[in-house]
Amino acid sequence: MPFSVSQPLSQDDIKILLAEEMKDRFVGPMPAQKFMDDYLPRLPGQECPHVDEQHFRKIPEGASEKSFYVLLVDAMKPFTPGFEVIDTSQHPSSGLEYGGFKLRPDVALYPENCGRTKIIWRFSLASSERMGLDQSVTEVAADFDGREICTKLKLPPSTKLFYYGVPDDDISRAQRDDPDLTSLHWAASSRSDRVVYLKDTRRIESNDMQKEGDTYRQLHSYQVPHIAPFERGNDLEGYGSRTVTHDYVEESWVCGMPFATGRIYYPMVLGVVGRELSTFRSTRELVNAVADALEAHEDAYHKAGILHRDVSVGNLIVTDDGEGLLIDWDLCRKCGTIQKRRHDRTGTWQFMSGALLSDPTKHQDFEDDLESFLHVLTWTSIRYCPSNLTAQERSYRLSLIFEEVHETNGVYIGGDCKCGGLVRNKYLPSELVAFSAGSPLLDLLREINPPFAVRYQVPPSKEDFHTYETIRTSVEDSTTPFWVNIFANLTYGRYQQKLENLKRRSWFPLMIRAYLQNPDLAWPTDDKAERLPVGIKAIFMIDIFGEQG
């Protein structure tokens, strides 16, 4: 899980988790002939030659796995003229390596008439696109001098370079005289001397989710601050650019009830390169960057009517000037649009609001995103700011508050510690006394979390509401200072006022700015982020409210 402080899992555990996460994401078993017709169509005049299966019938008769290899080598010889077939079962082949791992043989048995021979034959004659090669990425010319680019990208001069072709759309092209060309990469523009940010992703192909580049364009048109400049980007057309799993979910041969969302390859370029939030050079820079991103989020919502919906540590970056930028708008939503229920929740688990974690059916709103900013700042502070917390205490608190998860009827639920901690003012670790450099950050954290408590308080009773309404409707003018004060002190009135305060525009960034601009507060200038040690997960839990058990 991203941003997890838990101890690394074994390879087997990782595979089990991946299998669970990918459950019902595949379709199958697809009939071999269907696969060939759809993806490896027969080419005229290139029929598969006859294969004498007698050469392979002896292989299953081997007494042991090792004997399989000897029989397989003998069986392959008639089909590999001019090649030497080597048994590498006892040692990896020195010439076969992928991703740093030596390759060993993998022998599998298939039923008769499964079409495997025809599939391999057709594949060998297929085009590069049908073989799955990305045609938008090519090696630079052999005589290309890339030393200057390597220097700008802070790479060794001998680094192998590739050319990424990022498509543009008509709007972007018309607005610029000199256009430049999630995983995220640093890249060098082919038409300028700048370093840019390349986002390589497959966006959800849906009519109610616009392209991320279009979102950036709208944000800039409304003059939303602290938004990365959008250079270019568009859907990459061509074979293989769109996923097709969702087209098969209702086929008669499909087992189970899989679900899939269509995606399309969408590379884009941003005209800025930033650092990760977790590399802040001082706590002042950290807090300022979060305030910047909050202002971007507020204006995007109130001016452009766009809700981000994926506020996380990974989606806030810091420029060399210390400005915070809110990026990754690919999951945003226009306000007022009908939200179709998706199989997957939107957001990064550690930073999702307690309300979303505890109720998978809840539609995400503005207050959920605001709460995510609270979790981003708190998590980053505890994880990277030296304090009096021990490694064990740090690990406990981060895992309990931000990684709490349990399964209920096949659905993952969390958020109890977030909700309970906020409503009881126990959200911050009770052991946390001070940050080592004397930063005012801890006081700020203590002040910004109470406003969110109202989201998880028990609402006033019907009797409280009846009392409030009875008094309100019995007076001639309920807007006078006297009556306003009376209503504000009634149980229902206090509750409603807290809800309204949470919705009040810009209260969150203004509260942070007040701390940054207070001349009586001394913010250190060199208390940079440190990747602090975390403890080993113990067999008992520490309760969020301070008791061990």
C-alpha cells in the first residue's frame, strides 16, 4: 500500500495481495479460436505449417522434472534449424536477463487441440503493434548527442535516451506559436531547453470524466493559483491504445462476474518539475506548500466548479521556489454532475476522510477533500519531522490512524480511528510533545483538526431541533444580535454553526497563513524532512484514545 509504514511484505504475501486486488478484473477462459480471430487474424497465404505432434508426445512420460527438459530439447530440434537449444535448468543462462533477474525455463502442459501452435505461428508474423510494442516510444538516433540532455536531467552522460511522442489537440496547438512535445518522468522538451514533467497514464474512458488536460485548461482560464502549466497531451490513437477487457464481461464463456473499466492511453506534459512534498527543506516550506495547494483546491471548487477528489501526499509537489502545486486532476469531478457508482473508491487510503473510509457508498464532497489536506499535513509531519516520538510510537500511530482497515462482507472499511480521534480531540498522538527544532507546526496541527470533529458528532435530537424551530418561529426578527446569540448557544444552533464554519470559504488556508505570518512565531529555516525510522509491528495494538490492549 502506498505510503505504508508497515514492514515490507514477503514476495509471496505481495503476490497474494495482488491476486486479491485483481480478483474479478480478468475475463476468461477465452476460447483459443476467439483469441486468434480478435487479436491475431490469419494473414492470406501464411498458413501455419503442419506440426508433427509425435515429437512432443514423449515429454509427459519423463520420470522427473529434469527429464522433461532433456526430452523437450530433443523435441524442439526439428523446429529450430540453425539454433542451439540449451537446457538452463541447473543454471541461469548468461544471455537471458530481464529486470536484473536471470531467467530459468518454465515448462507447461497444454491440452490437445488448444491452438497453441497456431497462436505462436500467427504471433511470429504479427505486426509490431499487435505484438504489443509501444510505437510512441522510440530510441534516439545512433548519432544523437544526448550529453546536454543528460546533464539537464541529472543523469550519467552514457544514459540511454528515448523519444516519447506526446500527441497534442487542436485547442492546445492553436493557442501556442511554438508547442513543445501514473508513472511520472522528468523529460527534456524536444523544442526547447527546458526540463518538463511527463505523465504516462491510462485515463478512465468515460463521458462523465473529462481529459486531465482539459481540466488544466479550465483551471487556468479561471485563474486558479498554484496549478502546474499544461503543455500538451491527448489520447494516443492506434491499435492497443484502448483497453478492451470490459467488452467481454458478458460473453458466454466468461467465468464468474468480472467487472472492468475501459481506459485509454493518455500521455501529457506539464511545464514544471517539482519535488515530492516529503522532501521539504523546512517545516515552514511544508506548511506553505499545503496552504498553496489548499488555495488551488478552494478556487478550483468555488470558481471553476471542479472537485479534485484525490488529495494525497503524492499529488502535492513543491517547486524550487517553495511553491506548492496541486497536481493529478485525472479523477476530478465537475460540481453538480451526477456521480455514477464505480466499483473502485477514489483516493489514496491513508489520506481519505473518515467518512469515506467508513461508508463506501458515500459520494465524495468538498469537506471530504478538505479533511484529506488535514491528513496529508499530519501524516507528513509525523513521518518526516523529528520529534520526541520513538520509532515504535511513530509506527503505531501512523498505522493505526492512517492504515486502519478491515473487511466486512467483502468490502474494505476503515476510518474508525480518524472519526473517533477527531470527535474526541484525540487525533494527534498523545505521546507527541514537540518537534525537535521547536517548530510551531505542532500548535498548528492542534488548531486545525478540531473544526472537523462536527462531521462525526452525534447529530442533535429531534427535541433539540423542535426547540430551536419553536423559538426561531416565535420571534419577529431572528437576525438581531440578541437572538443570533441565543440561537448560537442552543444545541441545534451550535451544531449547525459548526457545519457552516466547515463549509465557509478559505477558512482552512487562512488559518495556516495566520500561523506563517505571525511575527511572534519563529519558524526554523533548516528543519528539513528526514526519513525517520519506524518500529516493528507488535502483536498488540495501542488504542487511539490512549489505552493499550
